[in-house]
Amino acid sequence: MEFVLVILFFFVAPIVIIGMWTSHKKDMAKMKMELGKSEKQNIDNEFAALKSRLEVLEAIVTDKKYQLNEEISQLNDKSAPLN
């Protein structure tokens, strides 16, 4: 009976512990991979938002009215009397 307990303790217990540890590592790797997909999706969404904002800014800056207003503003600044 003691021999069986010794065999269980020295051979079966480490196998069970290694199996639990391996399963834990596999679960952690799976969770990390899912988190990576989530982070990638967040980065893609942020990139799309920034791209659309940049397109709006480009449209504003290249608009002829904007350029004309800038030129008028510069002329007004040059013609303002100095104190």
C-alpha cells in the first residue's frame, strides 16, 4: 500500500501538475492572441478616424476660400499701423 502511494506521489502527481501547467499556458496564449486581435481592431479603427479627419483638413486647406481668407488676413496684418 505504501509503495502505491509513493508511486502516485512521485510519478502521477508531477504528470498532473505538468498537465495543469501546460493547460494554463495554452489558455494564456489563447487569451493573449485574442487581445492582440482586439488591439489590432482598435488601431485600425483609430487609423480610419484619423484618415477621415485628415481628408477633411486637406479639403479645408485646399479650398480657394480658405486661401483667399489667408491672403486677406496677411494683407491686413501688413497694412496695420505699427505702434
